[in-house]
Amino acid sequence: MSKMKKITIVENRFEADLLSDALEAEGLDFIIRSYQDTAYDGLFVTQKGYAALLVNEDDEQRAKAVVEAVRASVDAGSGAAARDEDDDYDGDDDMDPEQEDI
């Protein structure tokens, strides 16, 4: 096994799961080393990010390509669910103001 090298910082658990699935599908060995520590209640996550992604030095370029592809697909999909600015939503969601909260 070759030496492991940090190639990127993972921002959150969701991204870690996406990257993990993609790297496994490519057959790449990797480690996601979390900075989350229960003793410090996640103190280091705000400073360092959620985790570091480490891969074998021999696979560095392939892994970086996978990371870029995953991030690009997430970025491309993030705008799809956003509300269109031209939407004529006026804030009235047809709720009866006399209706009691459930």
C-alpha cells in the first residue's frame, strides 16, 4: 500500500457520503478522517471543515477527478430545486387565519 495523501477538505457529512460512494464505485482506496470530536462538541469542524479526504498517492489524480465530478454534479443540481425568481408567489398559502395550530 502506498502512502496516503490529503487531497481535499470535506465540508459536511452529506458530502462525505457522496464522495465515499463515488470513490468506492471507482475502486479507489480512501480514508475520510473526521475532525468532529464529541469531547469538544464539534469545535474543530468550524475551523478545519468536517473531514479530510485521504487517498493513495498513486490514485491522487483519479481521486481528484472523481471529487471534481461529484462537486460539479451537486453544484449543477443545487439550482434546480431553487424557487424561480419570476414565480409570482405572494406569500398567501391559502391558510385560514382562524384555523388552530395542530
